[in-house]
Amino acid sequence: METLKQRILNEGKVISDQVLNLDGLLNHQVDPQLTMEMGREFAARFAEAGVTRVITVESSGIAVAFATAYELGVPLVFARRKKTLLADPDALCERVPSFTKGIVTDIMMSRKYIKENDRVLFIDDIIANGDAARGLIKIIERSGAELVGLGVVVEKCFQAGARTIREQGITLESLVRIESLEGGVITFGESL
Ligand code: 5GP
């Protein structure tokens, strides 16, 4: 997506060789028009997959997952970061390390909103080491639903997450691939 690349160049801030701040686009502020465009792109890429639910993890994945679900005409379910004892005792839970926060968080999804006959499209903001994605993939597997694929807005190719997930035979589509942040410069990779 050329428009997205341009916005990343204009608004992204390289924090280190590993981390890119995308607060202006994804993680703090959201541009509804650009987000709907991302949703249309994911919906087109997975148009033939028979998706029945889009899922994501709160909070940064929600906007683009909503846009995708809207385009596909299916519900969006977001896994919650567990902080309450009021949560459903029958929920599916996984513990995942958080790349940016440096802590471990528990994510949960109620069995009410993911069923065995679902065909699930998992949408997320950024993939780095893939820990968050692996946590949600485990939840989907335990639910009995079928994962039709994963769509991420930004794939950081210099970290192993996307590669290891593709090696598991899972379809992973990214809108933008970033090959390097070295020297404070954002270098994009080829689309796959
Ligand atoms: P992973 O579990 O793949 O290592 O990290 C995934 C999550 O960490 C993403 O959902 C994203 O919120 C956050 N994250 C990872 N790398 C970056 C980064 O370079 N910039 C920002 N803003 N968030 C990141």
C-alpha cells in the first residue's frame, strides 16, 4: 500500500534499530479514512476465504480489524487483556510477553464469541517477534475454529515473528514490510 508507506515515512519515528513509533497512525491516533482503506485491502486479500469472524487483540488492532470486519460483513471480536475477576470463567486464556511493555500479559477470549464452525481472520497492527500472534493463534486452535489467515498492517521482517508463522503453514499478509530501521532510516522490503 503506497499511501501507507508514505504516511509511515512522514509520521513514523524511529526509536531504535528495533522499534518504530507509529502513534500518529496506529497506536494512539487513528485516521479513519486510511484505516478503512486498510480494511478494504485486507478484505480483498481474504475475500475467498469464507471468513465468519475477524479477531484481534485490544487495543491497537481494533480499528483496522473493525474496518476489515465491516468490509467483509462479519462480526469483530477482540481478545481482552485480562485485568478483571468478572471475566467469564470459561474463557480461553493465554499468557504472552509484550514486546513494547517488557512485561507479560494475559489475553482472554470468551467461548461465546468464537465457535468451532467459525472461519477466523486474525488482524493485528504490527508483528515483531510474534509472541502476541502466537498467543492468539493458540486461543483460536483451542476454540476449535479454523484460522484462515493473519493480516498485519506492518511486518518488521528483521524480527522472526512473521517468518516463523509462515513456516507453520499459516497465510500471513502484511500491508507494509519493513526490512530495517538501522541508522534511523525506515527501509521497506518487497511485498510478498
Ligand atoms: P510481538 O508479540 O510480535 O513481538 O509484538 C507485537 C506487538 O507489539 C504489536 O501488536 C505492537 O503493538 C507491539 N510492537 C511491536 N513492535 C513494535 C514497534 O516497532 N512499534 C510499535 N509502536 N509497536 C510495536
